[in-house]
Amino acid sequence: MNDHISDLRWDRLLADELPADQRTSALAHADGCASCGARYRELLAGQGAFKLRPVQIPFAPRRSRWWWSAPIGALAAAAVLVLVVTRKPAEGERTKGADKPALLLSAGRPGALVPMMGNDAIHPGDSLQAGYTAKTDGFGAVIALDGANQVLTYVPASGDAMVALPAGTDRSFPSSTLLDDVLGKETIAIVWCEVAQPLAPFVAELRSTNTLADRDGCTIRIVVLDKAAR
Amino acid sequence: MGAGLDVEGLYRKYGHSVLRRARQILASDDEAGEILQEIFVGLVARPEQFEQRSAPSTFLYAATTNACLARLRDRKNRLRLIDEQVKPWTTDIDPRSADAALMVRGVLAQLSEEEARAAVYYHLDGMTHAEIAEVLGCSRRHVGDLLERLGDRLAARKDAS
């Protein structure tokens, strides 16, 4: 009925479903077809805008996460930073790597996060968000050892690869975590590294030693929180 | 099937498409957001519904269309749509034009389930017959028959109005 490229085809292209030859063909068509070129750009923009959309879907049985954009997350992180700078690290908390990126942690009821320091209280149902300020691009992860002695990876949401963290001030890690009902001490490790590293060694170390040792090229912040019933 | 389905990954990769199409079909941001939530929460609860025999895009196109049509068919929406004036139908319009989208949305709730799906794919998504056949799981010939029947029904509606 028409010679244009359907939205389905564009969606497949954007999702990397299309074979290379079909992808090339579609993009070549868009170059010569004003209507399809405009539609492609429109869908591409929509895909980008979707990443800014906060989402609250319980993806995992125990933990749920949602994503927000760096700019949106930065609003929360910025608020956190203002409060954090007025507080000194508490006992049980350490930040490794002098003159390295500043790593922040906030938690609380969704939409009302407050900065967390060592031994602060958190509660089931609270959300937890890590933030950072870094002068250079890096990679990061947030790992936790909960009261049941289980190690959980909060960031990345899946996989064994650190997430990319673009340089910036008061930025958020790309996902937030809704805390479950396991009570007790919860050790949160926020990790920033110059180059991406596999998470498995970090997870294994946190499980066996309850902490993470210094690593070249990485900045690590350990915060031990107390999760109690509300 | 469905075990180990990476719903988070699907959401990140295809969520924008689900949301956009739901907006196109329902013409409502709020309802589109609800459809997005409904589909992915449903996948978390029942991952086996995606048997992974087709591409995720194919599955989610069908799931979104079905969810939107179901919503359009509820009583409240049906009454709202019946009150709307259906614009005169033509078959040579640009399938992706705003006029076409408005027109198709206006009559979706009054079509048979199969005709409504075909109308969405053809007039809102601008799909080819082959693509529609793939998503509907039928032959291209059947798609042609469906669209022809759809055109006849809409022409009859136009004459009657």
C-alpha cells in the first residue's frame, strides 16, 4: 500500500533486531525519503525521551528498580549533596581514593530521599539511590550485603558489567532500588572505576569479607546502614 | 518457556515503542502509561505469555494492540467513541497521516476484533501486508481480505451516516 518504512521496521531497527543489510537499507531509504527520515528521527527522539521516564515496575521478586535520567536523578542527587557536605563521615563508613570522584548515597521514601551516612536507619519499602560527581567518564556499580548475608547487585540492574557513568556534577547512578523486608545491617558498596571491570570479583569479596579493598583506578565508598522495621 | 525472561531488558529496549503505540491508539497519555505498566507488570507476573517463538517486537506489538483494543471496548470508552463523529472514510490516504489516525481511532471500538487489529497495523503503524500477516499470524491473502472487508464496512458506515 505504500513505499514507506513502517513503524514496526523502525522499532526493530532501534531494538537492534534487524539484520545489518536491512538496517543499512532502511537508513539509506530514510536518507532519500523525507517522510521516513522524519519518522525515524521522531521515533529515535521518542526512544531517548522514554529513558527520562521514571518507571516503577517490580521487575525482580525481591527488589524493584526504576530508571531515571541523569538530569532528573541529578535533582535528587543535588539535594543530597547539599546535605551531605554538612555532614562528616560517620564511624563505619569510609571513602577510598583521595581526589577521586565523590560518591553519594541517599535513601528514604520514594520521592523524599535523604543523604545516608554510616549507621543511618533505613526501612523496608525505602528507595535507595547512589549518586556521584566525577570529572571524567567512568563506570560503576552498587552492591549490597544484606542482613541475611546475601550479596545483591543493585546497579547494574542485570548482567555482570558496570554501567557507564558520564562525567558530571551531582549525577545519579542509572537505577534506583526499592528495599525489601530483610532487616539488619546492610552494607552498601558504591564503586566507581576508570575502566569497566567485571562485577564477580567485587561480589565475591563483599560476600567473604563484608567490605571491598582498595583497587587502582577505582573509588569505593562503603556505607553500613541499619535496616529496621518502620 | 518464559523462564529467565529478561523483562527489564525488554522494557528498556521496547518500552518506548509500547508507550508510543498505546498513545497512538488510545490518544491518551495517561491511558498509554497504564497500558505500558499493564503489559510489563503482566510479563513479570507471567513471563510464559511470551513464548519467544517470535521477535520481542512482534510479541509486544500484538500485546499492545490487544490491550488497547480491550480498553477501547470497555463500556465507558465505547460510549465516548460512539459520541464522536466519524470522519468520511477514504482508502487512498497516507496511512500515517493525522487524519487517518483520528479516523481509525474513531471507529476501532465498533469493528470486529480482527478488523480492529488490522486497522491499527495498517493505518496507525503503516505496516505492509506482510508485516501485518506476521504479527497477526495469518496469511498475506487473509490480511488483504481483512483490509478489503474493513474498507467495505467503513464505506457502508459512511453511506449510512
